[in-house]
Amino acid sequence: MKRGGAVLWLGYVRARMIMVSLVVAIWMISTVVEAAQHPGPHPHHNTHQYYHPLKLKHNAPYQVSAYTPPQLDLYGERQAPGTNQESVKQGDNEQEDAIMKKSSHYERSLGMYKKGADDSSGLEEIIHSVVIEGKFGEEIREDINQTSEYLFEFNYNVTKLKNSAVRVTVSSPMSGYTYPLLVVVRQQRGVLSWQIPIEPPPNTQILKEYFTVSHTLCPVKNYKVSYEGTLETTQRLFIDISTSSPKNLSFTVEADFVDEFLIELHSSREFEVTPSQPVFYEFKFPEDVDMVLVKATADDDFCAMVAIQNITCPVFDSEENIEFGNSYQTMTYQAGITVRKLDYPNGLYVLVVLLSTDEACSSTFQHVYQSRKKRVNITVEEKITNLEYVAAIFAGLGYCALFYIVTLILACISYIRSKRKQPRERSLLDDSILGTPEDPNFPGPSPSFGAVNTCEDHPALPRNTSDSSLDEDDIDMLTDAESDKDIFRTKTFLYVSDLARKEMRVLTKKSQLYIWGLLTVGIFYAVPVIQLVITYQRVLDETGNQDLCFYNFWCAHPLGSLSDFNHVFSNTGYILFGVLFVVVCARRNHRHARAVQIDYKIDKYYGIPQHFGIFYAMGGSLIMEGLLSACYHVCPNNSNYQFDTSFMYVISVLSMLKIYQTRHPDINASASATFAALAVAVLLGVIGVLSGSLAFLIIFGMIHVISCLLLSCYIYYMGRWKCDMGLFKRMKAWFLSEFSDWRQIGRPMYCDRMVLLLLGNVANWGLAIYGIVTTPKDFASYLLIIFLTNLLLYIAFYIIMKLRHKERLQLQPLVYLVLCLLGWAAAIFFYTQHTTTWELTPAHSRQYNHECLLLHFYDTHDIWHFLSAGAMFFGFMLLLTLDDDLAQTPRERIPVF
């Protein structure tokens, strides 16, 4: 049974298969017959075809319907309507007829429609795609809405575009943000799209709509793609226009060639840009040129962006993506970018994009109700050659070497003169206390207050023995030592012998603490600074944002990873002159030590006490100033300007301390107190840079004035004035004593000191008021002016008082004084010729950029570096040699002021 059922089932299946095969065969025969009765277009028919658009029904799937094409003449053009052509449906609306009548350069039109689910023929909407063959240099005007789409085709020969490029311009004054006109430009290797009007960039508020958009197309040969074979000689350019607007939008399309697209060396291009019409040009390096400067200038201050991009496609020439290029900077009146052939061996593009707002160039200024159109001039200039580069570097080193040569000559002259025996006036202390070895009949030292003779056996030898238990504060532990200080320091007329009573060895050790303190501070300060500026340079190189650093871009010569090597190198003057001053101090110290070994009385009773610790610290500070100034110029900006000024504070304070130590060796400030005060100054400088508000300036002004008053009291009373709980009691006693004799009211006990302190306080109060009134943006420079003003006042006071007490200036310090004044005058002149300023925005700062002034390598700021370094060296030498005339004068005859 089972076997018979299977046979019956198999027969049934075979019968069904035969029936299906017959049905399929019949359907195929009927299809062939129908195709024979209604033949389609010949496959080799002329490609110029016309398909009438159909009305489509909403919410139905799209289908394509082809109609009988119009008859064409021998030239491929359509014949006049009505010649062997089927009549057009009478139900077509007038809008469609108006569109189709503009078909003098139509190639083909494809109609699309929606067919309803019930296969009804109701047609409600027209969508048609029209292809138009365009010609370069001719403007094509059409109307478009949501039912139509245009495709424009342009053909051109690539071999003829060696110095030209294609630029496409599309305009549609009736478009809007709700229904924008969408433009897609297609080449063989790239696609570019935009909309009209242009959409404002994110987080900005556009002030004007732009209905004309124009872009230069990147040459297809520069696209970074792999392809087989060679690039086609004849290129086809397609421009696709569409919109979703239900109403007609008029638009124009034009494609044209940009002549002189390739910029040559020392040539310029002048053009206009708008936010919707960016411009870029191509530049290729000549074989013998390694570095060029791309300069951009304009007559108005509309905010724009200048960018350099590698000669590859696509080109980032819009406001939204221009930052994706290699390097860029904002611009108002001028800009400049230095480009090395090493970075762009195949060439580069120079792009200029006008921004839709001025926020990138100025946060407080905006152009309102003005047409944003900027005329820009682009010039490519050759930078200096490698030979000129090396010559400029050696010229700077030669300037510094000249100081070394002159110093060596002066050292030789000084050595020859030192062989001569200088007459020395006998010191009263020498006669009364220790005696004179030259007089064999002198009985020896007589007992006197505070005199201790430890050289009985060898009176001519200096005290070089070291005793760790001896300290400068040991004698201060005695009760009578305090009265001793009061007796000597509160006299009406003081001499150096009154303030040089402490052990010389201990004071020398104390002076050397300045060297170690400076080394410690310098190392801990410089290491993070170097790390920070290296990070700045890396960020600049990786992002290409040249607004990070405030260079003089018209005179910035890169070397290696440094973008502005010349401004870094010009700081070598500070370093080399600092080293030279340390060497001079070491030689002078050595000569003094040898003289003391011959006659120890020189170090105890004659001349100004010789302490070189602060001088060494001053030389080290000059070296650190050069190093940190070089770090600042790696990427100068507001955040790291304090690096350029911090050790100028140190130099100013150490110079004032040295002048004070000259005739006040026993009561000079300690190294720890000095660097603690400098730390507070640097901290205030950082707060001022970060905040700089009026409230902070008022607080700083109060601290400034109070500090001046306290320091004045300390100086006036020679360290015998203390700020403690007994201050008010002492002030009361002072007032009672002053008013007890009306003839003494207002008559100071120490007139010279009072004059100095009055001048200093008046100057500092004036500076404090100036800071509060003007609220300077550059607080670091304001703080530096305070220190330098006090230093200059103190130096002037010291020289005047020296001449007043009939002391003379020798030729050497006089020459140093004249050279210092001339050097500072010239340096300040070049410093005021600003080449950049971070007080403004980067774009406005570039208004001050100018070309190199010296050897095509150094600008005015570089010259300021060299001249100021020389002036500071002369100033240091002035302080070192200022009292050489007192070398053989007894200390009890050298007044204190």
C-alpha cells in the first residue's frame, strides 16, 4: 500500500511541473509578440533625448516612465515644436510649460512619478531632472522648485590648466534658511557641496545672509588617491542644483577659469573675499629657494583667516573647516606665515577666508550694518639664504666677542698698573689697635673696646683659619653688644668703620649664600618653564594655530623645531655677558685675596669691604634672565610673560642690595629674607597677570605703600628700629622728645638719609596711584617699572652723595657710566618700536609686525636684546668699580650715606 501511494504522488507532482512549464512558455511568447509590436529606441540612437515629465500621485512608489523623444536635426538639436512630434497633454500646468520652454541648451530630461496602490493614473506632482550642457565663462539662469532638479555638465582639458583653476559661482537671491538651495559639485575625484544662503558657523550669530557662493575647485590631479593608469585628459564637471522649496527660486550658475592661479616668487595677487567667497592660490618652491614668507595685507579691519595647506585635496576653504589645514592665523590689516620647503616639498595652497563675524579678531568690536567685503593683497617673498642666516648668527656672536676682547685688554692694562705702588694713607685704627709692621719701634696693639688680637705670632698673615663655632650672631648674644650697636649706628655722622665691625670671614660666608640661593631658585624655576614652552611649541606645530604665540611674523626665522629662532638667539647676549661679569668678578676676587695675603690690613682697615657674593649672584641672574627670556620668546604670550621679567626683579633687588651693602656691610639683608621678598613679588605678579582687577590694584597699592614706609624706617634707623609690641610706646616717646624743643621740630637727625627716603617714597606713592588710576593690563611690566625706578633713584642718589662728599669718579667707572646711559637710551628707543604686543588680540597684534631691520635677520626687539644686555653689563661694571678711588682710604674716613 505504501509503495503504491508513493507512485501516485510522484505522478501528480510531474503533472503539475508540466503545467507550470506550459504557462511560463505561453507568457514568454506573449511578451515577445508585444515587444515586437511596440519597439523601444534603437541602442545606437542619438543620446540627445527628451522625456516629458509626468504628474505623480503622492504616497506612491517612484517609477520612471519614458516617452517618445522629439525629432532631432543633423546637428543633434531639437526641431521646432509640432514637426513630427506628438502633442503634449493639455492638462500640464503653465509652470511646467515655462520650465520646459527654457530648453535651448537641454541635453536630456528624465520624468519621475508616483503610481498609486490601486494602479490609478491620477497624477498630482511633477519631479523632473534636467541635464544642461554649460560653457565656461557663461552665466546660466534658471528657475527651480521641489519638483525639479538641475544637473549642469562642463567639459574641459586638464593639460591646459597648468596655471589656472576652475571656479564655480552659484547665486540665488530668493533662497532662505527654511528652503535653501543645495549645490553639489562633482569631479572625477572629489565632491564639494554647500547651500545658499550659507549657514552660520556654530556658536555665532551671523549678521548678514549671503546668497552668492563661490569656490575655487581643487585641481583633480592633487587628490591623494591611488588610481590605475593616467588621469583622463578631458574632465567632466557636474553641478547638481536642487531645493525643497514649493515656490520657484531663481538661480544662476557660472563656471569659469581662474587665471594666474599659480603664484610666483616675489609676485602678488589682489582680490576680494566675502564670507561666502573664499579664495586660494597655489605656490611651488623654486629649486634654489628653501624658505619663503607669505604676506597678506588689507586696507580694512574685517576679521579674516589666512591659512597654509599642503598641496593636496580637498581644500579646507570654509569658515568651519579652515582650521583643519596645516597652519592658520587670524588677520585684520596684515598677516604673515613663514613656510619652509622642507615642510612643503610639493608646494602649498595659500587660503584667505573672510569670517562672518569679528569675534575671532576682537571680542569687544564688531562691524554692524556693513557689507563684509575685504580686499586682500597676497605676496610671496623669499627669506634669507642659508649663508645670510649663518652670517647673521656670527654677527651677533661677534658683538658679544667684542666685549670679551675689550675686557681682556682692560685686564692687561689693569695688571700692568697694579705693579705700581699706590700711596696709602695711614689708618687711625691701624695705628691704635694693631700697629704697623712697617714700624719696628711700635710697641704693639693697645687694648681697646671690641679689639681682639689673634695674630700675635704672624701679624702680617690674614685670618684664614676656620672656626665652625664662630658665627656673626655670637657677639649679639652679649648685653653690651646691643648698646654697642646703638652707640655706633645711631651717631649723627656714620663712617664705614662704624658699620664694618663684624668678622670679615663670617660676612663673606653670608654673602656667598646669595649664590647658592640663586642657583636653587634658578634651577627650580627654569625646569618647569622649559617644559612648558616646549609644550607650547609642540601644540603650535600640531594644531597649526599660530594665534597661540605673538611673534613678529614678518621677521621670524625658524630653525629646527623653533618657529622664531632669531628672537631666541638674540638673548645669548644676556648669557654671555653674565658669564663675562662672573669671570671679571672672579679675577677681581682673586687679586683681592692675593693682596690680603701680602697685607691683611687691606681687608680690615682700608677701602670698601670687598664682598663678591652678591656680584656673583648678579652675574648668575643675568644668565638666568637670558635663559628665561629665550624660553619666553619660544612662544611669547600673556601667560608666560612673567618668565621674561622674573629675574629682572632679582637683578634690580640684588643691585640695590649691593649698593646698600657697600657702606652698610654689617646690616645688609640676608639671602633668605631677600629671596623670600622676591617670592612674594613674583606671587603678586602672577596674581596681577591672572586678575589685574581694580580691587587687586588697590590692595597691591596699599601693600606697596606700607612696605615702603616700613623699609624707610629700617633704613633711616640703621636696623635699630623694630616693628613689635613696643612700637607705639617708642613712637610716643619720640613725639614727646620732638615736641619738647620746638626749635628741633621738623629737623631730621640724618638729613642725607631723609632726602633719599623722601624721594623714594614720593616716587613709589606716585607709582601706586598711577597703577590704581590706569589699571595697566601689563601688570608684570608695571611691577618691573617699580623695581627699576627705585634702582635708578638709588644709583643716582649714591653718585650724587659720593660727589657731594668730595669723592671722585675714576676714569673706568666714568666710562662705564657713560656707556651704560648711552646703551640704555638706544635700547629703550628700539624697545618702544613695538613689533608685537599681547595686550591686544593676536590679529590686532600683527598690525605691529614689520620686516627685519638688521642683516635681514634681526628686528628692533632683537636689537633691544643686544643693547640692553650690553647696558646691563656696563651697569654691573659701574657698581663693581664705582668705589675704586677709595681702595687706599681708611674706613674711618669713608662716610656712610
